[in-house]
Amino acid sequence: MNSVMESLWYGNISPHDTIVEDNRYYKKLLKLMGQNRDRLSETLTPEMQTVLETYDDNINEMNSIAEMEAFRYGVRFGIRLMMKTGGSLECPSA
């Protein structure tokens, strides 16, 4: 099962291009972050620029790990849910 999950995670099996493709708020925040980072970067010494780049790398790695763990949890939760409902997509009758 890990190989299937890893294939999904790394994009070898891709049900869609991106999760946030149509999220305007996400795109707005991404643009704002880029603008602010550029402004900050312009004021830094070369040494501090290197520190900022290392910080960015660390944050990106942490985010990637957190996203992968959330993905794994979601897949496992979905499987457990399907097993509990017998694979039915309909709500049980009251």
C-alpha cells in the first residue's frame, strides 16, 4: 500500500493537477507572499540573504512533510470509512 500512496503523493498517479487550482484566495496569498518576500530580500545583506534562503528551504521541507502526513491520514481515514460503510456511497437508512 505504501507504494500506491507514494505514487499518488509524488504525482505518478494524479487524479487532478492541483488541489488549489481554482482557489482565488490561495492565489492572492501566494502573490502577496511573493511581493513581501521580494521587498524583504532587497533589504538584506548577502549573508542574511543566504540565511533567508536556508529558512525558506527548511519551511518548504516542513510543509512537504506535513502535507504528506495529512495525505496519508486522509487516505487511511477514507479507507476506514469505506470499510465501515461496506463500500456504499449512500447514507444508511434511519
